[in-house]
Amino acid sequence: GNSVTQMEGPVTLSEEAFLTINCTYTATGYPSLFWYVQYPGEGLQLLLKATKADDKGSNKGFEATYRKETTSFHLEKGSVQVSDSAVYFCALRGAGGSNYKLTFGKGTLLTVNP
Amino acid sequence: DGGITQSPKYLFRKEGQNVTLSCEQNLNHDAMYWYRQDPGQGLRLIYYSQIVNDFQKGDIAEGYSVSREKKESFPLTVTSAQKNPTAFYLCASRRPGTETGELFFGEGSRLTVL
């Protein structure tokens, strides 16, 4: 079945540091890939997405590139802010008939200190 | 403003009691979902509904029940058969015609069994 593996947290950075959160996946065919963000006490929000190989999703300074050859979708940001502190989830929608649901990674807690 | 409203935000239940979590949306979305979130486990799908009067089991449906009598409403009942109900419950919906992974989430309901 489909699965998503994210780097274990927590990740603690200083403001303006470079961020990478690794995400790799297992799926057949060409899944769609997503990053969601959850701020404290809230539900999840879609951060960015990529629906085919080599696509780059971007939003709010965050980027992730769909790499079919390495089955990866790593999240990056060049300069993090305190307001980026949240839990980040990588997610996958399988290709074909099982496209009703998302498979989520376990989440990575990011804390950014001033 | 359009959105998804979950209530109550916090709920305490004694063992052996059923409890119903409310999810209402005014986004005119057809598809709605219930996810369970546990620390370090990511999100797992409980039930989903693609259209009124129809719903399907997700990965962890045992001990839960749902109904979809109206487009706007998708309540989740946590029954006494659910062995470990303490968790954070998230309701989501999807806009018609969009990529299946683009979900809108409510702010969640935290259930604690005493």
C-alpha cells in the first residue's frame, strides 16, 4: 500500500535559518504529493502541492519538488520566521482508483526561536 | 465567511458512553471526511462521504459511526465499542472539481475519555 515517511522531529532552528524537512514515499504509479501545515490548536491547511514528476510546489516562501527518481518531496525554506513554528505533514494521494483519501506522514514539529 | 465548524472543541466522556462530534460546512462541498490524529501517528481516515446519503469506511472505522443526511453536516459518533477513543478528531471537506488532495479542515475536537 501507499506510505509516507517524514524525518523525525522535533526540528529547532533560529530565525533566518535554512529549513529542510525530508519526505519520501512509497506508491505505485504517479501519486500526487502535498504538504500541509498545522499551527498550534488548529486544523490543517494546505501549504503546497505537486501533481506530476518534476513539478515544484511553492507558497509563502516554502518549496518542494516532486522527484520521481528518488520518490521524494522534501520541503525547503530559505529563511524561516518565528511564525513558521508549526507541525508539517507530508501527504500522498494515490494514483488510480484509491483517490478518495490522503495518506499522511507522522508530522514534523518545527520550532523557530527568535 | 465560509468554512468548517467543529463542535465541541473539547469533550470529556466516561467509559461506556457514546459521544457525537459535530461537523458543519457552508462551503457547498460534496465530499467530507473524518480523520483521527494521535501524537506521533499522523492522521488516519475514519470515514468519508462523497455525496449526501452515502458514506464509506476508512482505515480505522471500527467503533465509529457517521451519517450524511444533509450536504452541510457530517456528524461522527464515537461509540463505546471504540477501545481507545482519546484523540484529536479532524473533519475536512473537498471542493468539487479540485485535486482530491486539497482538503479544507476544521479546527478539530479533542475527546478525552476519563
